Amino acid sequence: MDRQPFQGVKRHWAVEVGTRGLELKDFAAAILDPPWYSKDVCRWIAWAAQSVRIGGHIIVSLWPDGTRPGDADEVKRILEWITGWADVELLPLLAHYEQPAFEVVATSDSNGEPFSSSPGVGRLLRLRIRRRPEAPSKIDPRGGWLRFVLNDYQLALRIGGLAGTHFSIRMHPNAKGWVWPYVSKRAPGREKIGLWSSRNEVAMVGNSDGLVDTLRRTFKTCNASSFEAELAEYPELLHWDIPRPPHWRNFEWRHR
């Protein structure tokens, strides 16, 4: 289960964690890889636990010590919450992950600045459920991001744009050119990003409605010249690494 619709598996349920209850019940185990922030970890665990039988297990990845200031206290509070309804064990294994493309770009453009790298390895917890925790409240599905997928490239547009602004698109003052040199949610000015690509290209967007219409027209074109003609209203984006048509995959989806 993952909100990202392209997973290359035969049985995939594309769903946003917490937007609705799971219809699947009585599993022996669940394996989770949530974002490494306390609120996300607890929501994912509580959500998945509704579908795992009593006595069943949840294996979840968690950040290592030294990831960020106060991370040990965060883990302590998570464990205190878990032990109220499950037995918990730290597995003698490390979870290594392949660095995604946006992290590679961020790290190479950051010059070692804070918030520009990730640990690359995590710890694994195994939970044995004694009773189910309270189900998390459902997330409001309104707002969020509209994503366009062109081949292996994704472009995410924040719905609504920046309120009270009159520009269409602009470089982010904390970016290196168009590239966002960070991987952490704590990076300064992250909330101002309105357009974000899978290559870590970012921009601030004043009016997302106009940009949505332009992108939809642009991505329906069948050759590079018509593509660039449609996108001429936003000439800044012609410098981004957006693949020109023809595309072997062209898809639009939305998430919170």
C-alpha cells in the first residue's frame, strides 16, 4: 500500500495513510516505512495496527540516533506510547536504503550545509500487538498537491499557491538557482515551495490555478516544439529538466 501509484507490483492499493479506514483485516504482520517524524510514525503505526490481528506483528523503520536535535526524546515518547498496547523489540538489523534522485541532487548542491543529508540507514522495531491502539483521526483530503508524471519525472504543484501574492512563478530565495539543496522538513522556507520536481527543482508559485491549466495543455502536446510553445507563458520552466514528448508515461494524480 502506498499513495504513489507506480510501484511495479501486481497487488497494489494506492491510498493515503489516514484518509480512510482499511478494508483489509486480520493480517499476521505489517511492514512500514513511514516518514521519519514522530507524528507520521505514530499515525502510520496506529493506522496499520487496525488491520493486524491481536498477537500479530508490525515491523517499522525508525531514524538512528543523531539524526536531528532531540531525536532520542522523540523515540522515547514513541516507545512509551507503543508499550501501552504492544510489546516492542529493537531488531539486531539495520535498514539501508538507496538514496533517491532528489536526495542525490540536494547533497551534491548543498556544500555540506545543514538539513542537506540523511542518515542512509535506520533501525527496525518489531511490535507484537496486545490490543489495538485508537485509530488515528482521518486526514482532511482537501488541498494538497497535484502531481504530473512524465516518464520517470514527477512534478508536484501545491494547490492554492501563496495567498496574497501577485507573481506567477519565482525562484525560491533559499534554493541554489532552481535546485533545493535540502532533504529535511526543517529546512528554512520549505513551506513556501509551490512547485517541486523529482529532481529537487523548486519554485514559489503565486497562482496555481493558471499554472495547472498551462501544464495540462503542455503535457498533452505530441512534440518538443509544441511543448515549449505551450510552456512559453512560464519560460522559467523551460530551464527545468522536464522531459519533452513523446512520453512513454503521462499521468496525473493528487494527494494531500
